[in-house]
Amino acid sequence: MDKEEICVFYLSATCCPAIGLNQLPFDPSISHEPLQFCSPADSPLLSEGQVENEDEASKKRKRTNESTADGSRSLSMESAPMALPMSDPNAWATAMNNLRMAPLGIAGQPMLPDFDPALGMMTGIPPITPIMPGLGIVPPPIPPDMPVAKEIIHCKSCTLFPPNPNLPPPATRERPPGCKTVFVGGLPENGTEQIIVEVFEQCGDIIAIRKSKKNFCHIRFAEEFMVDKALYLSGYRIRLGSSTDKKDTGRLHVDFAQARDDLYEWECKQRMLAREERHRRRMEEERFRPPSPPPVVHYSDHECSIVAEKLKDDSKFSEAVQTLLTWIERGEVNRRSANNFYSMIQSANSHIRRLVNEKAAHEKGMEEAKEKFKQALAGILVQFEQIVAVYHSASKQKAWDHFTKAQRKNISVWCKQAEEIRNIHNDELMGIRREEEMEMSDEEIEDPNDPKENDDSALVSQTEALKEENDSLRWQVDAYRNEVELLKQEQGKMSRDEDVTKEQQLKLLQQALQGMQQHLLKLQDEYQRKETELDKVKDEKMQLEKLLENLQEQECRVSRICVSNQENDPLERTPTCTPVKSEREALLVGIISTFLHVHPFGASIEYICSYLQRLDTKICTSEVETLMSRLQCTFKQEMTGVGASLEKRWKFCGFDGLKMT
């Protein structure tokens, strides 16, 4: 169908609203005759050549259609041709605009020179209406912000007149969820259910109508979008037939209605969607969930032999150990299977040696890699030194005078960059060596948490730590000296502009070196002081050992005298009760006597016990106090101090007791 034929057909529906649903005298979609356009003066609007071409084309189409479709209905065009007056150009422009075509006249001249094809509607031309007279289709709802020009709607039994476009749109309530039912008010008193169906069936399939005697009804549609189409008719004035009686007219008011059936269906749909969502999430979780481990077989002799073989294989060891652990936790071990389980546990224990060997191999590989890295880094540093030496030799005046100013600048920049990179790599290598030395020192240090460590071992560890710190400081001093020497060498090679900065750096380094030397001297003094303290402690220890030997000799003499007295007096068979019951208590008495002899003004029981616990940590305060209280001729307790400073002190009175006895 040509564009001009489409325009004529569309204008028959838009420009002649009084026609309504009456059938057109011809159907352009199946007619093969050319359309005749006549002006009001019956003057032809087309040239004769165009008419002849159209006649020839129509004859060809007629021959092909007659040969392919037998018995097809043919429409005669003997009726009077339809005249299209051009007195109203807006109607023609509206039709062509709705067809997305530039508005042109019949002869092809442009009707609107400022037409923009990107715009859907032209300014000043009424747009297409959602419900067009003569066409029983209802398009999707139009957004509320778009202006819509409502047209007259003709039905079989009634006519709908649009409301005043200047009035505000009719108010509606809030839309209920899942709404498929509308409330229609303002119906004519003589309106029937058939008329309601005739008006609203073009909006969609109607499921049920509940009409009231008070000129309103409820209409339930099949889908929710049909409600939006029905709301378009809100505000229309309805007239039954051509009557002007008040009972045959009314003003429609369409609004959302709340129905239990709609809410129930909406809730069912939401529950179904929720079930689908839960099922989808469950499927996603199951898809990403890791597979569960296979079930462990029950214990039997056959399975035991299989697991024992797997325990000897490195690749299957983990699986076999898990099976063995599960059997033990289940309680499969009994007298009959104890030997089998012991052999499997023994195989698991033998795997430890394999793991240790594997770890040692990995550590060896790591050490080799470290050594290779250290060697490579040392080689890089050597090459850096060579490059820096090249720059320094080039900076000498013998070769420096032959370079241009730009070349000198580049050489100086390259020299600075190379020295910075060399210093960074040198610090990295020194850090690696320092870490190795720290690891070696950590291995040499004894365990500090040993409960039997005494003051001598603490002093020894302190002296060793001081030695290590002294060595590290000496190394740092050597490094600083090397840096100072390098700076001195560079100072003579650099230009005069850099002499001031080098001197400042040298001063700073000399100050740092002096501070390090002072710190080193302090550490050496502290080290000598610690050594003198260690010698004093050793001397005290030797004196205590001598005193202990003397006490042991005295005890031996006393025991011999007692034995000789018993032999001389055979009548006394009952043994005398001695306050010292064992050799350990005798040793304690001797040590305490020596300690109190050194302290003539006495000492508290806590002070005595703290001294004894250095020799033996198992000594308690109550044991020492009971022992000293039994020996009243050797030890006596006195109260010293006044008021809050009152204190109990034990004194040695063995010489006085010897005189008394």
C-alpha cells in the first residue's frame, strides 16, 4: 500500500468522527484501483501522466491477483469518488505526522518548513488518541506527563463525550496490590449491564460485573494492565442513543477498587515468586557448596590391611590417617584388633621421619637459594663499584675538560644515581648478613626459662649479650669508617661547588663516630664492672663452699663422738631424741649458721629463705622456721623495732649455747 493511500485511510478515521463504526465504502488494503482525489471544484489534483502510470500499475496488480486467488471478492469503484478538501491543512498534517512522515501537500510541497522528524508530535497539532473512533484497539497507557487530547467515542448503544481538557484530571485512590477491579460511578439510570460491557470490553477481557441499583458498578478484568486502560474513560460524559433525558446521561468516574479476590491472587503470586526465589537460591548454594567427604568404611581385617598399605604411600597418607582417626574415635580398638592398630600407628610414626627429611631438603634448598641470591647481589655490587669508578675517572680534569657542558651534567647525574642504587644494594646485603649473625647468636644463647638458672648464669648471659653488642657496635664503627674513607675519596674528585656539602657530611659523620666511640667506651666500662662483680660472686661462692666443708667435718666429728659415747655407756639402750633428724637438715643448719654469722644483727625468716632458695628451690619457709625453733641453743628469735617497724629477727647463738651446755 502506498503512503498516500495510507494517509487517506487514516484521515477517514480521524477527520470524520461523526462516521463512528460505520463501514467505509471501500477497503484500501484489498482494493487495487487507484484512488481519485478531487478538489471542491472537481478539478484534478494529479497530472494526466501520473494517472496513466497509476492505471497501468493497477492493471498489472489486478492480473496477478486474479491468477493467484480465485473467487476473491472484488470491490467496484463505480461509487462517487471521495473528495478530500484541502481547506483544513491541519488534518492532513496530523495524519502524516502520526505516520512518522514529513507533512507534504498532494503535489509534494512541504506544508510545515520547520518540521523536526525527531519529534513524535508537532506543536499545535492534536496528537493521536489512545481510543480512536472507528478502530477497536486500546494501546498501552500513556504517561501522565504527556498531554492527551481525548476524542468522542461512538458505541452501538451510546456515545462518550470527552471532558473539558482545561479541567484537572480526575482524582484516584491509592492502587491496591494486584488490583484487577475498578469502580465505575456516574452511570445513567437507564444504563444496563450490556451497555457497560459494550463500553468497557475494548479495555480487555471482563471476568465479572457487579452492578448496583445506585448507578454504579464494579468490573473485574483478567489482567492488571487492563485497569489502566479503563481509567482512561474516567471523566467522560455518556449519553444513551440520541436521548437528552437526564436518566439517559451521566458522567463516568472510574477508580481503583479493593477486592479480596485480587488480593488473594496477588498474595498467591507473591508466595509463588518467593518459593521460586528460595528454590533458586537453594540451587545456587548447592551448586557452590563443596562436596561432602566420602563416608569412612567400617573396620575389618581386609580394610585394615588396605589402610596399612596406604599409610606407607606418601600420596595416600592423608586419606589413610583420616580413616585411622575415624576408626579410633568410633571405638574400634579392642583386644583382638589392638595389634593391627598398633602397627598402623607405628606406620604413621615412621612417616614423621619422611616429613623431617622432606623439611630438611626444603630448608637446604632455601639455604642454597639464599646463598645464590647473596652471591648474585655481591656480583651486582662489584659491577656497581666498577661503574662508579668509571664515572669518577671520567670526572678527573684530564678527561673532564674535553666534555661539553651537557655531557658533564649527564655524567654527574648518572654518577649520583649509580651511587644511590649502590648504597641501597649495599644496605640490603648488610641487612642479610646482620640477620644471619642474629640467627647464629640466637642459637648460641641458652634457654632463659630454665628454673635452675642461678645468678651466675644470668651474669654470664649478660656478659655474652654485652660482648655481642660490643661486636655489633665495632662492626658499625668499621662501616662508618669505610663510608668516611669513601666520602674522603669522593671529596677530592668532585668539583668545588660540592666541597661545602661534603665537609658538612664529614663533620656529621665524625660527630656520629665520636658518639659511637663514647658509647663503646661506656659499654666496655660496664663490661669490666660486670666482670668484677662476677669475680666477687665467685669468691663468695668459694668461701661458702669452704664453710660448708668445715660444717660437714664438724658434723662428722660430732657423730663419731656420739657413737663412742653410746659404746661406752651400754646401759642406755633407748636412743636420745636429737633435734636434727637427717643429713639434709644438718646441711641446712650449717648454711643458716654461716649466713647468720655473717649477719651479726640477725635476719628475718624471709631473707634467710630467699638465700636458701638460690641453692635449692624446694626449700619452704615453714620447714626452715620449724628447724630453727627446734635448735634453741643454736638460734634465737628477737623482736626489733618500735611500733609499725616491729620485726622478728633470727640470730646465731651457737657459741653462747656451747658455753651453757
